[in-house]
Amino acid sequence: MERYFSPEKVFLFFCIFVGLFMVFFIPPFQSQDEPNHFKRAYSVSVLKIFSIKKETMLGNNLPCAIQDFINSSSDTGKEVVYAQSGYKYSLSEFKKLLNIELDKNKQCFLNYPNIAIYSPLAYLPQSVGVLLASFLSSKILFMFLAGRIFNLLFFTLLCFYAIKTTPYLKWVFALVLSCPMCIALASSLSADAVLISCCALFFAKILEVLSFDATLQSKDIFLFVVLSIIIAMTKQSYWFLLFIFLIPKNKIQKNYVSVLSLVLVPSFILYFLWSIYASSIMVPLNGADAGSHISYIILHPLTFFVLIAKTIFNIGVLHQTIGILGWKTVCLSNIYYLGFIVVLLANLFSVQTSKQNLGGWQKNICLFVTILNIVLICTTTFCFWTYRTNFQYIELQGRYLLPFVLPFLFFISSFFNGIFKQSFAVINTLFLVFSAMYLAGLIFRTFYFA
């Protein structure tokens, strides 16, 4: 049965079909921060790698038609969150957007401060799609959709390879990477899709090396180096690369220290250099004041860690991790959230095709690195995104945690040895078929029909 319902094949079909549906049927800019993601993707496509700071604004000189295209995505002449306003997308708007063409000679300064500090590697697939589409047509809508499609293809390819590569928890990988939040991010222009897919493949390769019959080969080292650079340069608050220390010395035929240095040192040098640049041009966001929040953390460390715990163990964050679409406005059914968790846990505690062989120190590393990254994400969000007088709230979004769901679940599974002695391949496939139909109906009801 597993031969016909292999997790990587089921994921591939689900991701392609549901992803392409979202690409074409979620209206333009109805994914969080997508207007600014589009501006950054276009700037990277024309090799405007470094952003320009103008007083409290941060962006670049780009064709004015891009902002016209964004403003014309609704009949109000400004950005509209459809699910929040009750507005419904129409065919006339699609035709209107189709008529907007790019005029490279007419340039304006476009502001996208929360995205401008991201490195160009975070927009590699999106910018390639935008660039190729620009060679074929001057229609901005085609560039926008091409950016979405290439982001989806990049995510699908890397995650397919990750599921195929990992010797452990294949269905857990498939379910997590096909959750509504992941597919929605991959079907937009979001940089999160690049990060999540690279982290999934990075961790899957680590698990492959941990299996009994695998040792680290030269091609694996090269892949680790490439992925580590992309991960480090995508979002500067992620220290995902420390999971490399799960690999024991006996799995590396060459010099252990040299191999780990080759993987870690270039990425952290680039991370450090880009962070210096990003800090030099960063503008305050959301009324934030990093100095006041850093002082608060130093003076009240225990209170701050309690605040992190309250933030993480919050039902809203769990829902966002599984999936809240649009601009955090399109919630799924509570029954769906519960069903997803039940199916995921059933697979987590089911019999595994490969026996895990983690030592106590490896389990400690897995848990420590996961907690470290979550703490760093919460701290960064608290310092650079929280209003200056707010010390009781961290605006953490569930999608920030998605790269660390798989390592955490792997850590949990290391304490169990197949509670359920069966495979849930058919149930998983049926659940994803149901998910596809449910998400399609939800998108139509939210954006098109009352």
C-alpha cells in the first residue's frame, strides 16, 4: 500500500494542485506582506540588491507602475484586505490588472521597510520568475503570477526531496510541509517558503546521515554549504544551522572540525556582514524602540521568559502554525485544526521504517537548538516589532515557528518506538484530499462568493 501512497508522491500531487489553485485563485496581495514582497522580488530581479534609506522610509527606486498595480488590485485605489472588509474579488478587477504594463522609464521611490533588509537569496525563485516573465511580456500581472509559480516550484522541489531523503518520519514531514500555512506561503511571494523548504531539506539530510548505513559524502557537504548560506541569509534571526551538531564524528569520513567549519563559517560570515548592513539602514517599525525592550529584558529576564512561554503556548499561535490564510484573517474550522493534529500525532507515534538511534547528547542538542531558535525569534520580534511602550505582548506569528516543527517532533518521537503498529498512508491521503476540497471551498467563499 505504501508503494501506491508514498508520502513524497502524495505530497507532490497535493502541493502542485492545491498550490497552483492558490496561485491563481487567491487574489493579488491577499497574502500577508505580499505587496512588499513583490517590490523586493522585482528589485532583486533587476539587480537592485541594496535598499535605499530616505528619512523614515526604506525601499528602492522602481517603476511607478508597480505601485499602480498594487493600488489597482481593488476598486478603492488602495490596498484592501478582502476577508476583513467583506469585499469580493471580481473578473473586472482581473481585466483591469491585466492591462497595467511596466514602464521602466518612469521611476518612483517605493517604500517597503519591513522587507527591504532581507537578502536577495530570500527572493531567488520569486525574482527568477519575475525576470523570465518580464522577457516575455510587459504585463505586471504575468510577472506577479510567475513569481508566485516559481516560489511554489522551488518549495515543492526541495520539500519533495526532503521527504524522499529522510529515513525517519516521512509522513510527518509530508503532513507538516503540506499544512495550509506552508502551501499558502509557497503560493505567494513570501520569503518564508524559501526558508522553510531549505530548513526541511537541511534537517532531512542530517537525519539521512544519522541512519545506520549513511556517511557524509562530498556531495552532501556541498549541499549543506549551499543550504546553510541560503538559510543564514534568508532571515537573520534563525540559527537553524546548529542542528548540524547532531551528526556524530563517526559519520564524517573526513576531518570532523574541517567539515563543520566548511558548513558553518561561510554562512555565519555572510550572516554577520549582511546583519551589519541591515542594521545600518533599518528604520523603526510598528512604533518599536529596540533600546527600551533590550533594557527591559536585561532588567526583567525571568519575566521575559515567562512572556515567551505564554506566547508559545497559545492556541492562536498553534492555529497560525497550521494555517490562517490571508492577512491573518481567514481562519480554518476548529474541527480541521483538531483533525490535522490528530492525524499528525497518529503518524508521529506510528511504526517507523528506520529505527532511530539517538544518544542522550543528541536529544539534548535537538531540544536545545530548537528552544534557542524560538527564544531568539521571540526576542527579535519583541525588540524590533513591538510598540515601544508595550512590554506585555510579543507579536509572534505561527509561521515563524514552522522551520522548527520537524526538529521538535523528531525529538518527541525519539522517546517512542511505534505505539501504533501500522501505517496510516491511506488515511493520510484521504485527509489531504479532504484538505484540498476544504481549502478550495474556503478560498472561493472568502474571496469570491458571499
